Amino acid sequence: MRLARPRAVISIPGPNSNPSPDGNHPYHSGDLINIVANAEGVGTLSTNTTRVTLSPGPLSLFDADGSAFIVHVDEDTYCPEGEAKGCAGGARLACGVITKAPLE
């Protein structure tokens, strides 16, 4: 998988992906762990999950409307549904579109 730069902004990303009825907080199925960045804003994330897949099926990231990732300014406190606004990461800082790329 390779992250590709979108040619144009088509739409604003929707809420976190949460296709599984048991995928609610403390983590939505679409949540990643928090990234810690240094003073220059550089951080690295390496993680595994069984909550989403790159294969076809109900948990696939490659569904009809596609998938993106969003980096927020603040950490996600994983508050329950319906909690006060602002508890899930704050403003959006960066984003990327998840696409399939041919194997080279």
C-alpha cells in the first residue's frame, strides 16, 4: 500500500470509521493509536490492527467511498459517544488518501 496525493479535494472526510458493532470506544475501528511528535513536529507510527483490512469485505478500507487518514493537533482521549465537542483530537492538521498501488 502506498499513500497517494489526491488530485483535488472531493469532499470533507466523514466521522471515524466504525463498521463493527463492538468497535466503539475506547477505540473506533478507524482509530489509530496517538502519535507523539518531537519539537520539530516529526513523529512515526507503526501499528497493527484486526479492526480493518485491505482485503475485500465489510471491514475493508477500500469500500465504495474510499478511505483517508487524518492527523489531529491534539491527542484523542477516546471519550465515549456523545461526550463534549473537542474531546477527539481537536483541529485537523494533515490528511491523506488511502489507495491501492500496483506491486512493483
